[in-house]
Amino acid sequence: MIVLKIAFRNLVEHKTKTAIIGFLIAFAIAFLVAGNSVMDSVKSGMRESYAENYTGDLIVHGVSDEDFSLIQMGPGASDMPTVPAFPRLRAAAEAASSAVSVLPLVSGAASISVDEEAAGMAFLWGVDFADYARMFPDSLSFVEGGFPSAAGAFVLLSETVRDEAEKETGRRLGTGDKVTLGGFGAAGARLREATVTGVFKFERGGAQLERVSIVDASTLRSLKGMTVASAAGAPASAAGAADVAVAGAEISEDELFGSGELTSDAASPAADTPAAGTPAGANAGFDFDGILGDVSVRDKYAATDSDAWNFLLVRLGDEAAFPAAKASIESAIAEAGVKAEVSDWRWGAGLVAELAYSIQIIFNIIVLVISVVAVIIIMNTLVISVTERIPEIGTIRAIGGSKDFVRSMIVWETLSISVVFGFLGILVGAAAIGIANRAGIESDNLFFRLLFGGSLFRPLLSAGAVAGSLAATAAIGLLSSLYPTAVALKISPVKAMQKG
């Protein structure tokens, strides 16, 4: 323990240098603790804004060369990939570790008209309303109405879309009213009518969610042309697509499109014009529908593909189970031999989440720069201290002190400064977070509301930030001791004593 006594004695004797070094370390550590605690709180708030609001913890989706997300920004959304082998992947998601609920989702966009009068446009999510309410029970705040109580062509309009529609048409739009949705899919332009059952706003959301309305999945599939026929040749086709393909192969063109004869064999050009005195309804008994042939196969091809979904959202009960759940779903994808991916909520959040994580990276770079500067200043200060103590070090070497003893003395000096003032910095950073938590940081800005998970932000002290700060404290101490130690060990005991 002699080394420790000498180290502490030297620190006390050089109070000014010790205070300068200690202040730099305390400032850097306090900044690190407070900053990383804020960023960890922001990430937690963002997860609450997204994962618990509309993205879920995991998102299973197809693969495309083009960028896409939960909110389709394109004109018709017909090129957004569907989830391949959907029944199999859904079963894998439901069986994943800590999976609480899953929500299949179709994403698209449509124009809105009321009584043939244009009323704006909206981004649409096609879902099973019961599944949506079960997975995100607190995500919607209804201004009017609510979820539909029965199956059918229904739509929940966002408050922003409803307000714009009322402004465009000059009439009130509410529950019970019918709107016409216009979409452009693989088969061209399509119109579908839906009944408004509610008007809502997202509890937590930014500008990108304000235009999202929710419709039943069948209606949106129909708007996008997601039929059995469109899926028949794709890996993501519905379970029944193969049966339809077989049926199509077994039926001839004549059976599918009719005989091609519009009149009977006895018909003649003269017969096309009724003779004088012939009643206008003389051909009333002719089976005009018969010329279409058997339409059952065409009806199958035109039916919407009930297994066509753009996304499968998975909600986990335990965030720590994320790696295991993701791995199990990816294993199912590999076994199925299909092209699909599993992303986290940050992928669904898009630009805002990436921006927040970029801010944290920039912040950590700033902290790293401050730490490097602190290490350089500490090194220079210690070198000066070592230079001033050359006679002392020479005497220690002359009376039998080894190089290891001198090295230990300097290392313990730097570690003592780092640890003591590092803990002081942690206390200062924790106090700053505590004050901010009690006071709260309030903002009505939509971007900050997304980052904070609400209009009021109360940061919490992060255990990870404290652990990282302790590691940084030790690293600063060890790095700062390297050069001064090298300088001290180069000193010859004889020359050192002569300088004294």
C-alpha cells in the first residue's frame, strides 16, 4: 500500500494540477452520463411512439429493389411486395418467443370522393379491425364513432383527411356517410364504396400519420388489384391460386368465353332486322347471358387474394426476446425458401428514427473528441508533474525502487484522479437528469413529440450510460498514464539525483 500512499501524497502536493485534471474528467463524465441518459430515454420514447403505436416490435415484409415502408407514398402502391408464404410465416410469428399478437396489414393510397365530388386523398392501411384493436388498443383516439361492429366495406377516416374532405366538398362528413375510394392497381383504375364508421387521430404521431386512414383489408386489396389472378404466378400467391390455375388449364377457351355465336345457326342477315309487324320483343326469349359462357372460373380469378398482405406486424411481450423471436422467424423464411425479411420498429419508423440514432452517433463522436482532448491535457499535465519530480523518482530508483514500482505509482495517481473525479462526474450527471426529470421538458413540436414519446419528456438515468461512463473513466486513467510512465522510466537514477 506504500504505492497508494505516495500516489495520494503527490496528488495532494500538486493541488492545482490535480484540480485541473479532475475538472476535465468530471466534466467529460457528467456530459457522457447526462447525454447518453437523454438519448436512451429518447430511444425508449420513440419505441413507445412507434412499436406500441403502429409498427409493432418486428415487421415481416417482402423484398424489393425500391424503397418502401408501412406508409405507401406512391401513386397506386401496386408494386409494393407482398409477404410470401404468408400462412406459414404467420404461424412462425405467432409461435415466436414472447409474441403477444400479430397484425397482417395491406398498405396503399386512394383518392376520396363524396357523391361524385372530389374530396382529397388518403394513405390507407387495410386490416382486420378486430386484430388492429387487439394489437394497438390505445393507439387511436376517436373523435367520432369507433371500430365497426360487423364485417363489410368500412373505413375509419383520420381527422385530418375528414377535415380536408369537408373543406373540399363544403359539407359535413361523419359516421354513416358513404365515401368512394379510388385506387390504381395492376388492373387499372378501380372505385370502391365504403361506409365511414369513425373519425380518429393517432395518440402519438407526426405529420406522416395524419393522412393515414384505416379500411377493411378486402376493400384495399380490391383497390390495388390484389386478386387471385394477379398472384397466380407469384411466390406470394394465395393458397387457392394453384387450384385456380389448374381449373384454368382444364377449361377450354370456348367453355371460358362461350361458343362465339351470337345467334342461332338458322340466323341470317335478314333475320337481324325484324320483319314488318314483328313485335319489338320478339327476341326477348334469347339467352344473351349464355354468350358469356361459364363465368365461375372468371369469378375465381377476379376474387381478392385473402392471403395477400404487404406486412406482418409482431408485438412482443418482452423486448429482451427480440433476438430470439427474430431468429425464429428468419429460420422459417429460410425453410420456406422465399424472399422475405424481418425488420425492427426502426425500419417502420423510417427517417425520424434514423435521424434520432444519427444524433446519438454525432453526440458520441463529440464525447469521444472531448475525451481525447481530456486525455491529452491530462498526459501533458502529468508529464510536467513527472519532470518536476525527477529527483524524487531518481532517489526512489537509487534506494532500490524498481521500474514496476515507479510505473505503479504513476498509474495509481492517474487512476485515483480518474476514479474520484469520474464518480463526481457521474453524480453531477445524475443530478442534472434528476432535475430535468422533475421539471420535465415540454414541447408541442411534432418532431420532438415523436422523439420524446409525448409532449412532456422526463429523462431517466440510464444504467448503460453509468456503466459506460465507469468504463470511460478507467480508460482515461490508463491511457493518460502511458506517456508519463514512459518518460519517468527513461530517467537514469544517477542523472535524476544529480538534477536534484
